[in-house]
Amino acid sequence: MREVKGLTLQQNKNLQRAIFQGYLDDYEENPRKWRHSFVGTFLTKYPKRVKTLDVLTDILGHTPEWQDFDDVLVSDFMHEYGQTHSANTNKVIFAELRSVLNSCVTGEMKQLKFPRALYRREEPSQAVYLDEIETDLIRTDFVPRTDIDRYIKKIFMIESFTGARSSDSRMLTVDNCDFRTDTISYVSQKTKQLVTLPVHEHLMEYLKDPVSLPNMCTSVFEDGIRRICRRCGIDQRVALYRRGEQQSGPKWKFVTSHTARRSFATNLYLRGVDPAVIAQFMGHASPDTTIRRYIIGRRRVKNTDMRFFKEPGLVAESILNP
């Protein structure tokens, strides 16, 4: 791991890709000046979003600075980034860039119309989840041959059994468990909320596994879990609307780093667990987020539920006896 003097160990870890790309080369010379630069302001707020800087650098031919930003650059960035990402991802990225540009206090930036341009509406997007049988296939049938596959399986199973984000799953150990109450607790790194939920019967074998590769990037993890799903025969044909178009293919092809978390929420929901309880287990402030973004499957509607709308024969009776 490359280190930059003046940064904490955690900051060095969070900024590894940015350090490798050279965005902190002049940090040690004048840390205060670096923090007030566009790159410093952006990375301080979004240390993991190095790709945004990469796209801007490719467009400009040099590292972006405040004075580089005009409506043409913003338009070019939106075009370049928008071609390879979904509308929902673009909405998040554009909002982050807008937030950083709005925070400029140096007076070096030109008057822009970008705030309106950088707003994007959310569009429908579908994703897959693994049902309990498919999740169990990975647990029982896949035998890792390398530490990389072993680690990917470990984190994916922890996510599937706890609903924790990947960043939290990588930090969980047996020490997070309370054996008096059979619960596991942790503070979410993203939201800083305390999360407590029951310990799944198969969770402990993965919490006890000492294999650790915490700096694995998302792309390596996702390539690995798709390979694992493919080997386990999770190849049912599915059709999804993603990135503004209809796509189809084997299910493993659409598995991502968020699939385990979605699977946790959906499988609990299909078992009849209240979405408010699922939201609590996942560290969501509101069940709205859980329902809108994580619960994919739908419960089968019972005949007794349909009686809310009409009693059997009610339509026929109204026709015969107007």
C-alpha cells in the first residue's frame, strides 16, 4: 500500500486508488492548498469516486481545477459518463459533482448554468435476487480453490445472512455477536446507525473464517461472485430493464455486490416479515428505502386478501338485480 505522509492509516486506505492515480502527488508539499483545490475538495467528500476525476481528466487532458469548469466541460462530462452508466447511477454522480461545485469558495470558477443541467430524474431499473435455495447452493456446492474465491464467498454469505453492506460485512467478526441473546450488532460505517439482528444458523462459520482481503475492489468482487454463481448453476433466464434498455440473459450475469443485501431483504419479506422490521435489520431509517430499493420479489396474493375488493358473486348479483 502506498502511503501519503500527513494522512491517517484509514485515510490512506480510503484514498489508495486516488494515490495510485497521482491525485495526491502534491499533497505533502502544501496540504492546506491541496484540500482547497477541486481535487482535494472532491476526494475529501467522495474518496471512492476516483472514476469521476478520471473522466474529467481524460476530457481536459490534465487534472481538473476550479477554473476549468464551464458549461461545455459539464456537458462533455455528462455525455461521457452517461454513455456507460444507468440513469440512476448518473443521477447520483451528477448530484455529487453539483455538490462539490456548489461548495467552491475560491472565486476561481466561472458563472455556470450547470446546477439545472446536472439534475437527472430517477428511472425504473430492475435487479435480481437469489432465493434461499440459490443462496444455499453457493453455501454447500461451491468449494473455493483460492483465497480470493474463499474471501468473495465469505463476504457474500455474510451479506446474505445479515443484510449488511459490503463495507460492514468486511469488518464483522465473532466479537460482534452476543451469545446470551443470539444477536449480532454493529455500527454502520455509512449511516453510523446501530444495527442489531438475530444470528443466522450458518453465519458463524463465515465469521470465524480468518481469510481477509479487505482492499479487494468492487469489480474483482463482482467478477468473482458472478463466476461462483455460474459454477453453481444459477443460470435461469431472466429479462430486466437496466440502464435504459431491456436486457436478458442467465441470472448469474446480473449478480452484483448488492445482490446479497437485496436477497436478504427479499427472502425475509417472502417469509412474511414486516418491511419495518427488515428495515431495522438493514439499518435503514425508513422502510420506504427497503421496499423501493431492496425488496424485489412479490408475495402471492391470497384469495382472502382479495375479499377486500368484493365478495364472491357481487358483480353477478349487481347485474341481475340492478
